[in-house]
Amino acid sequence: MKIGKLLNDFSELVAFKHSVFSLPFIFIAMIVAANGWFGWKLLLLGVLATLTARNFAMGFNRYLDRDIDKANPRTANRPSVDGRVGTKAMLAFNTLNALGFIAVAYFVNDLAFWLAVPILLVIGSYSYFKRFSAAAHLILGLSLALAPIAGVVAVSEDIYLWTVILSMGVMFWVAGFDLLYSLQDMEFDIKNNLHSIPSRFGAKNTMAFAALFHTVTVGSWALFVHLAQLGVFAWLAVIVAAVMLGYEHYLVRKDFTKIDRAFFTVNGYLGIIFLTFIIIDRIAYA
């Protein structure tokens, strides 16, 4: 019973269900790099690498943000704040996941192993950026954008131009929906001198920035499909992604109370649908 509660607390700590944002794009990159199925070994290692990296990033963020989260009514009930997960437990959790990520990278290939620590440094830096720069949204985007690059490195031990373009799309996708999500904390950020685009530029300009970011996202993913020489189903993936992002902006502009729905539901399905179309595309053009 205690173990189950502990697992549930840690799952809530790192918002485990949100792993759906990063997992599809590492597999998209792996499928395109392998031109199809990349094998069970890399599937397992890809899942483990994504989960350990994300657990470290989220756990580290929760650890550093304890003071901020405690003061914010929206986040005051997080396990890192209300005492369900102590500081020593968080430090142990973060250390285990960082070491786990490095160990997984070792079993992938040499390039993955040498990139493991730099990747951890990048994804851990987001927690610091929000304290002095509104560019934190882009750092968060970059953190998730490393997933497709890691996927290609795992399959090919190389990095291609289409990988960089795919990752750029992911970076602006994540940064864009993080801008919309951050609107919830705009007033809190202003009062507590926290750096974010909403607190610096206001809600209207933030939505304009988010729309611009997502326009770059769609353009990047279209260029990725072109450079990777994918088929019609991959183009359909881009079109559907554009429609879903448009719907997300419609929801937020219409009613700020629907930010959670736009953030979790729309973006969660977007990655899964994109991956599904890429799988169909590779089967159709095998």
C-alpha cells in the first residue's frame, strides 16, 4: 500500500502522463531514420531514455521550484511542496534517473553515450532560465526537441538536416503551447518578478507570439517531410497538426479557462496522431 502511494506521488511529481508529448517524436525520428521498423532493442532503449531524461528534467524542476510552487495557489498542492515527497527523496530520484539515462545511452551507441551528459545539462537548465530570462519557454522547447535528435543518433549514430528541422518544429511547438499555458500564471509572475513572456508582454502579445511559434512549427514539419522525402500520409500529418494547433488557439482565445484542455488534450493527441501517420506512410511506401 505504501509502495503504491509512493509511486503515485512520484508519478504526480513528474506529471508522468505528460510523457506523451516527447515519446512520439523520438519514434518518428527513429522510424524515418530506419525507413521503417528499427527493432525491439531500440524500442525499449528509446522508451527508457525518454522516461529517465524526462523524469530527471521534471524532478529537477520541481526540486528547484519548491519556493515558487509553494507561493503559487495553482501549484501549492504538488508533492514537492506539501511534504509527500521530501527533498532527499527528490535528490535521490533525480540522481537515479540521470544515471539511468547515461546507462541507457551507453547501451545505445558511442555517440549517444557522449551526448548523454550535455543533454542532461540542457534539459536541467530550464529551471534556472525562468529566474532571469523570458527565453525559458524556448529552453523548455529545446529540451523536448532533443528527443528526435536522440532518436536518429540511436538508429544511425549520425544527425541529418531533416532531423534538425523536425526538432526545430518540436521546439517551437512546445514553446508555443507553453506560452499559452503560462497565461495562467501571468499575474503571479508579475507580482513575484518571475521572467516569462506573458509577464513581460501581456496576454494579447503572448497569444501572438504563440501563433507565430506554431506557424514556424507547421512550416518546419512541412520542410522535414520534404527533406526526408516522405509520402502523402506524412503530408497529411502536417495538415492535421496545423488544424489541431489552430483549434488550440481557438480554445484559448475564446476562454482562458480552457487552457488545460488545449494544453493537455490537443497537444497530447497531436503527437500520437503525427506518429500514426508516419507509421502508415512508411508502411505504404515500403
